[in-house]
Amino acid sequence: MHKKKFKKPQTPSTKSQNKVLHKTQPKVLPKSQPKSQPKSQSQTQARTLKCQLHLHVAGDQQDSIKYSATQAIDKAHECKVDVLSITCHDTLIFNKKLQNYALKKGIILIPGIEKTIDSAHILIYNCNKEVLQVDSFAKLKAYKKAHPEILVMAAHPFHPSKHSLMFKFFAHKDLLDCIEFCHFYSFLCNPNLLSKLCSKIYKKPLVATSDIHYLDAFDYAYCLINSRPEKAAILKSLKTQTATNVTTKFSTLALIKLLYKLNKAVT
């Protein structure tokens, strides 16, 4: 597939970092409108949307996050994000006030959560408060059947962590719509290679995210999709398209420094 070039986003000031473009869309549409004004209902033409779909904020039950949801939305606006989801651990942080705040910044905020299911972390989008009761894969299956509008993504499935799916991925792959391409990798250490292989074998879209615990991580990894700026269209595109994944390839030393930093937030 022919690769398309995009304007290089602002990246953290680490000399050892390089941006890597993965598979692109067959067609790239114009970039989204400037963020100074909210998008009107008439602006429904499909275009390239920048998505950041893994974000932790203050109020997370597991991690110690210093910034608020509104501060995160402000940073997303600064980074020209079009689609954002706050995905705290076992906590649904979404309401009309936040949704409208994001909309005024030109951002579509999709409700999300990083749910702990059988010790593994699963990202669930477009969910409601009923998702808080989902604590097993059997309940996830029932919840998805009752709410087919949701999107389910495996969070960092093969990264060395007690909260990664690992071999459970294969037992529950039919529940998954997408696989996360996690920002945390280097040339010498890249668990995403297994995610890419599973994406290819099982025809699951690969979606890059930054798993944000610090605001300077917004452009570590994100995806670009072609979609109308509407929630239903965005979710459909994520489920069915091959996203353009833009990621930062860290050096091993930079990765070690990042791990040290993350350990301060992750409890």
C-alpha cells in the first residue's frame, strides 16, 4: 500500500526519537478545520482526524495523575487532536460538561474506560455506567451483545505486565475490535511486533495510542483516520479501517528513562 506523508507533529525534545509512519489509508483527505471555533453540524464531510484514545487523568483509581480532565483537553487542543477519549482505570470520567468543554475546543470526546477484566486491561469506548459492573469476559460478552455500539480494544496486549492479556488474547480475540499499538517500545524491545502479527492474522485494526500519564506524551503515538467528525462514524472507521499510526521510536536509553518516569505515576 502506498504511503502518504503527513505534516510532522510536535514531538518531545529527545534527540533519540524518530517518528514512524505505519500503514496508511488508501486516500488522505484534508486536515481538520482550525480549532478556534467549534465544528458546526454542517461540517460532516469525511476528512483526516487525529485520534488520541488512551488517556489517564486525575481521579484514576489506579494511577497517581496530577492534571485534570480539562487540562488534558486543553493539551489535546494544543496538539491538534480531533478525537479524544479519557480512559481511566475502572473509572468512567465523562459527562456533558466535559463533552461540551471539548466540543468548544473542536474536539469530539468519546466516553471510555480501561477496565480490569480477569487481571487484564481492556479499553472500552462509547460505554455507559453499566460498564463498571463488567469484571469478567463473560460479562463483557453480554455487555457487548446488549450494546453493539461499543468498541473494545486490547490494551498493550503483549507488553511485559501483569495487566496485559498475553495468551488470554487468543481465547478472547473474538470480543476485540482493535489492538492497541502502544507507544512504549524501542528497536531492541518491541512487544508491538506480536500485536502487528495478530492484527494481520486475525484482521483486527491496529490503533496507536500514547497511554498518557503525563501531558508531554500526547504525540508519542496516535492514529489518523478518514471519517466524518461524528461519534458513530468515527467508531465505525476505527473498527473497519487500516489507521495511519504515527509513533515515536525511542532509543533503549530513552525508553529506560521513560519507564522510570512512568513508575512514578503508575501504582
